[in-house]
Amino acid sequence: MSSEDTPEQGPDRTPGPGAGSTPSVPEPPRADTPKGPDTPKAPGTPQPPQLPPVPETPETPAPGPQEPSGPQVTGRQRLAAGLWPPRVTRAQLIVALLLFVLGLGLAIQVRSTSDNSALRGARQEDLVRILDELDSRTKRLEDEKQRLEGQRTELETSSNQAAEARKQTLEKERQLGILAGTVAAQGPGITLTITDSKKAVEADKLLDTIQELRAAGAEAIQVNDVRVVANTYFSDADGGIEVDGRKVTAPYVFKVIGKPQDLEPALNIPGGVVQTLEKEQATATVVRSEKIVVDALRPAKRPDYARSSSR
């Protein structure tokens, strides 16, 4: 048989004995065969070829959400993106409007309460004096009530009711004349002098003074040479103030008949007339007196439409 008809022998096949003098190639050691200690090889022995190392296959990650390939977004950036630009609904707008109106009302109420609480920072002596003034007002009202009840009793029990009625009518006429400013009056009271060198006092400040004096029990008041009655009005004018249309200039002198122990403290209470005038850079001086004469008179005026309803 010729060599061409002989089948090719692979590198891993060993020819049988007597097949020629070609040296046999030893099989390389298998990967799963445990290696023993190194055995010294005889010189000239051919070394088996070394197989290249098998590369390790990287583990395939489990399928899941893929992270964006761009820059990472922080939690603060997400919060800012959720808040701006704002997305306002109609319900949120209505609630915000209601809260704004409620807050505005509370602010106005707190401010009005703080403006009317001038006595909050008052001293103990001032508070005691104010309480005494209130007690005096209550006592005056009780005395007036008892006097009127006594007059009613006299009218009911008097044998000559006509004469008693005329007597009380004359007394009432004098009292009403004092209140109406048609007759002069005298009695204990105070003199209030307001000096306004910088022309800073306006008509409303004088009107507040009149109201404070009336609340303290003033029975007759005169400003300079003008009698103050129930329908007196104050208005600003060039170079001064008009009282019932008559011009008065500084210094403004108030002659007041009443109980001095009630009138003077009413003007000096914290936040009262004296402190208010001092804020306007004016000075107010109060002097007590046992005899104050109010002699400025107003003409008696007959009402055009009002008539007495008594029979």
C-alpha cells in the first residue's frame, strides 16, 4: 500500500507498534487532571505545547431599569423642579385668597386693639387714679338718680303740687340755661392753657380735649371768649381755629367748671390730652381753682320745629 492511501493520523492519535520510527507525541495533560509534584524531565525530551488561557466570561447583569447616561439629578434639583414653576390650581388659588383675607382682618384687629390699649404701659399710680375717676363718675350718676327720685317723691307727696312744680321748673330752667350757655355760671374747676408757638395744634386736638373734659364731668366750658355747648363745632382756619364760626388763636384758654379732682387726672392720664399735645410740640398747663367764672353767653334760640311734648 502506498503512503498516499494511508489515512492521515491526527496529532492526538498514536500509531501502533511497528508503524515506523516516527516518535510518538505525548498527549497534553487535561485540565481536570490534578497536577502532581514536578517530575524532572530528561534532557532532550520535547515539551508539550502550552494551551492559551481561557478568558473568563463576565457575568451578565440581571435585567433592570437602565440609568440615564447623562448627568445624575440630585434630590434638591428634583424638589426645585417640582416647586418651580408653580402649578396653581383653582382650588389652591381660592384657599390662598381666603387665607390672605383672614390674615388681613386679624392684622387690622390686632392693630386697632394695640392702638386702644394706651393704658397697658401705665404705672400703678396712674391706674389707681383712673379707677378713682371712674368711681367718682359712678357716684355722680348715683347722686343724680337720687336727686331725681327725691323730686318725684316731693311732687307726689306735696300738698301744694302746683307751687312745688313751679319751684322745680325754675330750678330746671337755670340748669338748662347753664347747659345751653344762655346764663353765666361759676363754681370750682380748672383752667387749661394750651400754648402753641409752632402752630401745630389742629382743631381735632381741641375737640378731643372737650370730649375728655365732658367725660370727666365738666358742666360748663368756655374756650377763650366762646361758650361751648352741645352743638359746638371746631374747624381749622388760617392762623388759628374757628369755634362755632368764631376765630380763636393761641394760647387757647379753657375755663371748666366741675370737680377739680376728676378733671385734672383725666387730662394727665397716659395717652391723654397732655401727652398728645406734647407730641405736637405744644405745652398744656392745668391749674385748679375753687372759683371759675364762665361768663361767655350764647343767645337763646327758639327751635323752629321742635315743641315740648308734655301736656
